[in-house]
Amino acid sequence: DAKTTQPNSMESNEEEPVHLPCNHSTISGTDYIHWYRQLPSQGPEYVIHGLTSNVNNRMASLAIAEDRKSSTLILHRATLRDAAVYYCILRVNNAGNMLTFGGGTRLMVKP
Amino acid sequence: DAGVIQSPRHEVTEMGQEVTLRCKPISGHDYLFWYRQTMMRGLELLIYFNNNVPIDDSGMPEDRFSAKMPNASFSTLKIQPSEPRDSAVYFCASSTLDGRRLTDTQYFGPGTRLTVL
């Protein structure tokens, strides 16, 4: 499976935008880029996913590089509740494909 | 929907005892996953089911671990006998393919924190 590389941790100030990077230089044409996050003492939750085009939803935006070898999860205004570990995961978008979690990026939000 | 339900939320047991973790997936979901999370190894998949049938159990650490899904609304993960190194948080997740969004988002339960003394 193609691997992803993320910084171990990042810090942000509350109400400022946050850009969480992910490198995936060995991504294949059928891999979708998924982001999940895990809030403290909770199970992971889906954030967003995309293939080639940038994507927006109510939680975040996903910016995908033209060569697809990297992507960036954008939180437009970080809140204290966004403090979590964010996982960037590559997977083929079929039902039942398992999620392979790496180390993720621990986002700390300062008030 | 109540989401994925797991029980118990916390379990403390002594080495050698049998432990059974329970999961109720979201109604209508046809995939069920069991994950384990530890500080050392992070989140790792143990086993997953499709329509109650085990599809991939290559992540199950050893024969002491077994999982069943007798029907679409219930699954168990059993450890017998338990050992201190089994201490971890065990998550259950369920999913189904959303034809409109072309994805199968996995929905995770709150987890069971297992401590084996």
C-alpha cells in the first residue's frame, strides 16, 4: 500500500486557519485521499476525502496537488474542539477496504 | 441512529481470564471492522466482516483472539486467555458503500478500554 508522511505535531492559534500537510509520493491512480481525525478519548471520525479535485465540506477543505503527490487539509478557523490527531490515509474507494492508519499529526490549538 | 455501540466501555481483568468485547454496528451497514489501538503500535486492523462473514483476519495477533458475527446487528471479539500485553483500546467500526458519494465512510464506536493486570 502507498504510504503517507505527516508531521508528528502542529500548533495553531484559535480562530486561525490551519493547514495540515500530507505527502504521498507513491500514490496510485486508484487511490483516494481520505482524512480522519481522532478527538481525545474517542474513536476516529471521517473528515473528508478526494481524488483529484479540491473538495470542501462543512468540516474542512482538502487541497490536492496537481501531481497528487501531496495534499493539505485546511481547517478554516481552528477551534479548541479541533484539537485531535489527524490521519491522512490512501485507499481505493471500494466498500470494505480497510483503513491503514499511520502516526497522524497531533494538532494542538491554543486559546 | 445511535451510531456504533460498544460494550463495555472499560474492562479490567486479570491475566488468564476470558474477555468478551461487544459491538452493535449501525443498522443497514454491511461491513464491520475491529481495530486495536496502543501507544506503541497505533491503530491497527484486527479483522473485518462483510455480511456477517469474516473476510480478512490477518491482523488477529494470535489464536487467543477470536471474533464472531452471528447476525447483522451484533459482533464479539473474545480474548482467551488474556495477557497484560493485550491491554489496549479496542474499536469497532461499521460501513456501507454510499453510491452517491462513492465512498464507504467508516463510523467508529467509542471503544472499549481493556486493562489486563
